[in-house]
Amino acid sequence: MSDGMVYIYAGDGRGKSPAAIGRAVQAAVAGKNVVIIQFLKGRGLEDSDFLRRMEPEIKLFRFEKSGENFEQLPEDKKQEEISNIRNGMNFAKKVLATGECDLLILDEVLGLIEKEIITVEDLRNMLACREDTSVILTGVKINDEICVLADEVSKIETLKVK
């Protein structure tokens, strides 16, 4: 039985990733180690000097090689990126199995399910390795099968854009 909690930040609103990163900073301030793995973000935070200065408490990983949006890639490049993404998921499973961090953030992992790169069962099997590590999952779409995996689910929606 694991003591680590699973949190989901989902919805079509803006702020899911920033909320997760805020939790990462809170954990780091409390002396905990955090691993962030970003998916489907193009370049994402890869070049962030700010996050790099937060190492070793917060470590950021991105396994995709292309800086372009996944949807805009030609089919052969998509297949290459899918292989890279699966390597990222294997790395996440290793991080959980070894207890390498106190908090693992899988940014946009729910999009991998939506794009059929991974299944809910893949995610469930990975989370089963977590023991004391808490995990934050972010993404737009969520369903009951995914909700069951979490201890806490937050729906993020944008009410107004100026």
C-alpha cells in the first residue's frame, strides 16, 4: 500500500501546469525533491534558467526531441516522438519504483491517453509503483476511469479572458 497521493489538475482552463509547478516550489521549500516530466509541450520549460537554478531540488525532464507541436508533426516524426514519449514514461516508472523523488509531476500526461500513446492501464500500472512518492497528473480531458486513479481531482476552467 502506498502513502503517496495522486493529484489531477484537468480541464480546458489555463493554469494547470503553473499550479503543478507551484506545488513543486512548495515541496522544494519544504526540503523535498521534485521531478517534472513534460509531455506534448513543444519546448515547454526546457530552456528555463529559473527552473535550472532550482536544481537539484527540482529536476525538469523532457524526452521529446522536436520543439514543434506534436499535432503539427508529419507522421514519421510523430512515430519517432511517440518512441521518445514512451521512454519518458519508462523513466517516470523508474523514478517511482526507486523512490528517487518525493513529488513527481507528469505534465500533460493525460494528453497521452487522449492521443492513444498510452492507456489508462499503463498509467495505473505506473502509479502502482509509487509507494511514498506523490504524483501530479495534468491534462485537458479526464473521465471516470482516470478520476478513480486520484486521491484529489481539480477541474480548472477559464471563466473570463480579456
